[in-house]
Amino acid sequence: MVLVVLVNYNTAAHTLACVESLRRHTRPETAYRVVVVDNASAPADRAALQALAARPEVLLCYSDVNLGFAGGNMLGYRTAAPTVRPAYVFLLNNDTLLRTDCLTELSALLAARPEIGLAAPQMYGRQGEWQETAGYFPTLADKVLGRTFTRAVGLGHHPPRNARTTHQPYRADLVTGAAMFVDAALFEQVGGLDAHYFLYCEEEDLAWQVWQAGREVVVSPASEFTHLGGSSTEPSYPILREFYISLAYFLRKNFSPAQAWLVRWVFVVKLLFRARRARHYLRLARFLAQGAPESASIRPVGAGVAPRG
């Protein structure tokens, strides 16, 4: 059984299309359930989700406050998991559409290769363009020595140079947060997504926990999905600031104090160089240099931090 978790925030049209995509691409013999979490959307958008109420494979779940990405996913998971008892959990952005039968394919992959704890299908853009699905941990080696050097000496988990054309699963430090397919027992073991994050760095943290637990993180190119999100427009200053709040927390949580401090200051220096293009980067550099205090988060008052595990 696969439990698919979708978080909706004022994008009901995307959510409805995503649920339909799951139905259309998943084989009848593959058992799955979908829990749709509404993250305090506007009344009209929340009402639009009622079209899913008649679907036997869908459970609707509502939050009175915006819990963020991690908090919303964990609310859905904790609501549905005791009844569904899934073997796998698929954390899927609601602005996605499957291109292949990802649920069946990724279930088979993890069942055949138990060393894999977390997998992502290959991501494509709305125009059908191939998109990078793997990412890198913000380690000191990566940020100071560069990826050419770390690849040469075998530090980290680097995608193959022919990632665009390979058809075999390959290891990566981390994978896109838009589609994360994880072994349910492992998901429980590591405590799921850390709801301390409001936006950003959730996928980095989950992948880090998976590797720390002795399991692998991979991209599966044979499985495919389209991500409709993303834009060339730069996020607003508060959204950019939220990224650095999450980054600072990730570093404090997972790195030694010395390494966390050094990596944070590498980011500060890079922001200072970017300040020549736009002054808000100087504000961000100053904010990060001060430790990126969580009191500046855009997390709504009353959302709190959901407990883990």
C-alpha cells in the first residue's frame, strides 16, 4: 500500500488535476490512498476540494492554520497512516502530474533494492524539458572546494555525468522535494519530515536522515513526473529570508558547531558578492551573519511547530 500525501494551499485546481493524474497512471492492482491536506486555504479554494469527497481512495484533511510544507505533510501522514498502514509514503507536490506509473514503479524498485530508503522519479518542466532532480548537501567541502574536486576525490554522492540520458537509478545526496517516495518504516524511524521547517530545506533534512540511517537516496530515471511550479521571477525578500532561516536550522541540527558556523559564513560571503547586483542581498547577508533568527519567520502566528515522531 502506498500513501500519497498532497498539501493544498489555494491551488485546488492543481490538487484536483494531480489526483486525477494518479488515477490515470496507476495500475488497478497497485493499492494506494491519497490524503489531501488543506493548509488553511481561502474558503472558495477549500470548498473546491469537496469534489474529491466522493472518491474512495481520497481522504480530506483540514488545518485551521498554514502549517507549512513539512507540517502539512506530517498532518496528512499522521492522520492517514494508522488506518492505511502504508508500506511506502509518497510526498508529492500538488502541482505535479505523473508521466509514468510512478507508484507501481517505485514500489517495485524499493522492494527489489532494500538498501534504497528514498527515491524520486525524474522531473520534467511544464514544457516537457528535463530538469535536475538531484541536489547536494551544503557541506563545507561542497561550498569551498567545489563539486569538480569533491567528485574527483569521492566526497558526497554525485549523479553520473550522463544523468540526462541514463536509465538506471543513481545515488544522490538528496532529491527534489516535489516528489519523494520513501519506505514507510524508515520514514517513521527518522521521525518523518521535521515540522520545525516552515519552508525550504525539508528535502535536504529528510535525505540527510536517510543516509544517516544507513540507507540510500536515489533518482529513478525510468519513472517520470511533470512539475508545473517554478518561475523565473525572484522570490520576495521575506521568502528569501525564510530560506536562510531554514538553512541555518539545517546546519545547526545536522553539522558540528564549527562546520555549521563556517558554512553559514561561506553563504554570507556569497551574498555579499551578490549585493553588487541588488541591495537586498546585503540585507540577507547581514541577517544570516546574525544567525538567521527564527523569530523573523513568516510562519503564521498560531501555527507553532508540530511535534515529531
